[in-house]
Amino acid sequence: MTRKSMCASMAAAGAVAMTVLGAVGPASAAPITLYATLTGAAESPPNASPGSGEAVVTFDDEADTLRVRVSFRGLLAPVTASHIHCCTAVAGEGTAGVATQTPTFTGFPSGVLAGEYDRTFDLGSLLSYRPGFVTANGGSAASAEAALGLGLVSGGAYLNIHTSLFPGGEIRGFLVPEPASFALFGAGLAGLAALRRRRAA
């Protein structure tokens, strides 16, 4: 399955789940783990960097946490920043502003060509977000969390790594659930939509 067809399947599954579960009432989303393969070809615009990486992001709306794990190697220039961007207009493509901390994730390896990262963020804290993302999405940590969660599960968020040679991003990848997680994805998307409505009220 290609990334584009996977995202289309995700959007379709989410739409059905929102219709069905929305009629039943608000649901709580289960923790959802998303994955991304980071490459230069996936950047916008694409580049010929030999760098590569993998990201695993776990969003838990019950615990209000976001665990970010990243492994990367082979970059052409030292790392200057890394973060999650959200939310693109079309799943799996386009660009969006930074949603998480700026200028970079706390403690992310800097000045290196390869490295690993593992940190869990408190989504109940405004410090976990870019201030502009909070302002554009309701003005509170709760509303920002709901917007980020919805963007993640609907395929509109990506993680990238910026370097001194590629200040706009050397490698990136859109975050998507494993194909085997589509059933949980549908329920999670409906729950997040309900959560967003409740927290915005």
C-alpha cells in the first residue's frame, strides 16, 4: 500500500467511524501509536539527502501525553532542530506550521549527523506547544491537544529534522498508524473529535 493510498484509507475509515460513533455519543480515544519513515525525498521541496530515520509517536489523550522516539543517521549537515508540524490540508502531503515546541524538542540531539531521541511530553502544559499553534486552536492546552491529536490520527502531521544545510528540513515523514491499527484508528478519531468538541465548549 502506498503512503497516499494508506492516507486515503485512513481518511475513509475515520469518516465512517465518526458517523457511526458520533451518533452513539462521545467516546474516549485509546492511546494511538503512529510511525514515520524520514527521508529527504519526503521533504517539501524534496532533496537528495542520503539521511534517513524512523519516528514512533504515541498519543495518549487519557494521560495527556505524547511520547516521541526518533532514530536518524547519515545527515549531510549538523542537526539544528526537530519538531512535529500540523495540520496539513490533505493527509500525507503539503506543509504546515510547527505544532510542538520551538525552536526544537527539548533535549533533541543538536550539532550531530546521527542520533537517537526518546522523550514524553505533557500535553496539559502550554510549554509542549508552539504558542502560535495554541492561539490558532482555541487558546488553551486542552484545545491544542485536541487539535494535535486529530491532526495526528487523520494523517495531517509530520515530523522532520532540520539541519544547517537544509534549514527548512533535511528529512521528514508523515505520521501514520500501522495498517493493523486501522480499527483502533477509527475509534480513536471519533473519540478525538468528540473530545475536541467538549474541550472547545
